[in-house]
Amino acid sequence: MRANASALFRATFGVGPQAAASAPGRVNLLGEHTDYNGGPVLPVACAARTFVAVGSAAPGVLEMVSARDGQVTRIDYREGRAQGWGAYIVGVMRELVALGAAPAEGGARVSVAGDLPVGAGLASSAALTVAAAKALSLLAGTRLQPRQLAGVAFRAEYDHVGVRCGLMDQMSAALARPGRALLLECSSLAACHIPMAGRLLLVDSGMRRELAAGALNQRRVECEAAVARLKLELPELQWLASWPATWLPRLKRALPEPLRSRALHVVGETARARFGAQLLARGHLKRFGELLYESHESCRRLYDCSTPELDTIVAAARGAGALGARLTGAGWGGAVLVLLGTGEASSGKRETKVVDEIQRAFRAGYGREPPITVVRPSGGVRRERVV
Ligand code: GLA
């Protein structure tokens, strides 16, 4: 894949790239829709990555090509607006300029390749923006810290593209470590790395979703409306996730639907993610898995971000004895994460049973088998050799 980004660069622009970087997608274990509410998240980075190779171009010009369609887009990023994935690169470039970390002449050629599916709930846009921020800052001869790369990538998506996301995906793509989950408190950005026990499978429902257009922005508006209303009860409340879990009756009285359900999800999911991180750190995988099922139920019933396909997969996993399963990422399509134990002699048999049952149930409902892959918790953004 690394070679693909370089080869695509060479084939498109007739010269080799000068710098390259890659960043991973993520699978969130717990803490869904908590990041933009100031709560905790617990993602692992997956092995699938996005590779970005870059070289210089005329001042103000961005020339971009992706292995996906091979089309070259050429725009003046200071004025023009790009469509699709190009808009993310424009956002990164503008943010690097604001930081004084853009290539000296202020123009760049960019090629993108990788094996991360787009719109599958694996944070492909964050992998793209974090990898692009790293590659373009290397081209400029500046060394940005991983947290700075995450900041550039976040502002590119939030301010320039207009997706009202939180910081989980960018921070995961920047800070992740192999074999570890990342516990990130999104109000303070305090982070710690927790060894990931158990085996993770990812079941792709095949349903894709466009973030910017979608329900994520609407949920965010609902959460803000809930905070505005709850401030009348608790004036110092800054984040929905900070509402005291012992005050649920008061929350229920104060909020009309659907704000009540959204807020109950966020407060419950915040407690689950923090408790889950402790369980994972102590190796209590069984109880951790139960939290995954509870989280899915909360996403489905209270946050209303599941789909019948995702529910079918979770129910099949549960019926076949998986330790836990839940939709991962924003929802409204995308993938389900399944947790399996590894310790016992019967683990292999259990895994076969879980996989068979998911495929059988999905085939019965939708006439096809969903792709199932193993998630290997991987490392964050890195420089790549130019080949
Ligand atoms: C999307 C956003 C993230 C996060 C998740 C839901 O992936 O980009 O910031 O809000 O949805 O947990």
C-alpha cells in the first residue's frame, strides 16, 4: 500500500514523491457519541491504513489524486473549494498554513492510497487528514507532535468540511499504540494506553453513510439543546457527559423527548466507557463484553443510531456466545465489533460458531454474507519511506 501511494504519485505526476506518511482507521470499543459531549472514548487503531505521498507544486496549488478513481483534481486552495475527499486535504493545507507548518512555496501534489474502506464507520476521513498533515508538514521540513497533527486534522474536518465530529478519530489516528486501546478523556484530552486482551472481529454490514450530510450533525444540535436546558438545573454544566449519573430523575424531568433519550445515552455511555477501561486494564473481559452489549442497546434505543442490519449481527453474535458485540463508530450503517475470549481451549470452536451464526442470520435477512475480519490493534501515524 505504501508502494501504491508512491507509484500512483509517480505515474500521475511523472516524478517521485518527496515525503510520505500513513495513519490507521479506528474501531471504538466503548464511548460512542461521547467525544463531542466531553466524555471518554476507548478506541483501538486497526491495521488498515491510509497512505499519503506528497511533493511540491506551484504556489497556492494543490494537485490531488486517489487510487480510488485515478482522477486528478487541481485547485488553488487559497480560494477554491474542492469536492469529496479533496475538501479534507484543502482543510489540512489551510490549517498548516495558519500554523506556519505548510510547504515553503505553499503548493503540493498529493497522492492517496490504502485499504481503509470509506463510510464503513472506521474513521477513514481522520486517517486521511492525519496522514496528510504528517506528510505535508514533513514536506515543509517541520516536525509536528502527534497531538498537533490531530488538531490540524480535526479543524480541517470540523471547520473546513463542516462535519461536526468530536476529536476521537483524529486522536486515535495520531496517538494509538500497537496492542493497546486508547482511553481518551475528551474534555481534558488526557490519554492513557491500556493493553487490549481478547480477540476482536469486525463485521461490515455493507451499509455506507455520508457523514457531513447526516444525522451526526443533527444529534450534536440535540445534545447542545439538552445542555442549554440542563444549565437551568445546574448552571456550571459545560458538557452533557458531566451531568452527575446520580441525578438521572432530575434529568428525565427536565428534558422533553428526544433530548431526554439522547442525554441518557451520553451519561450512561460515559459511565460505561470509564468502567470498561478499568475492567480491560484488570483483564475482566467477560464483564467488559457485557458493557458492549449494553452500549449497543443504548445506541439503538436511546441514541437511535443503529440499523436493522447492525442489530441482526449483534443479536446473532450474542446468541452464539460472543463475549460482547456492538455497532462501532457513528452508526447509521458501518460495522459491528465482536469480542471473543482467547484463554480457553474451546475459544477456536466458539469463534467458528459465532462467525457461522452471524453469516447464517445475515444471509437469512439480507441474502448475502457480510465480510468479517480480525482487528489487530495497531500503531498511530508514522512517516513512511518514499519508494
Ligand atoms: C464519528 C465522529 C466521532 C465520534 C463518532 C461517534 O465517527 O467522527 O468524532 O463522534 O462518530 O462516537
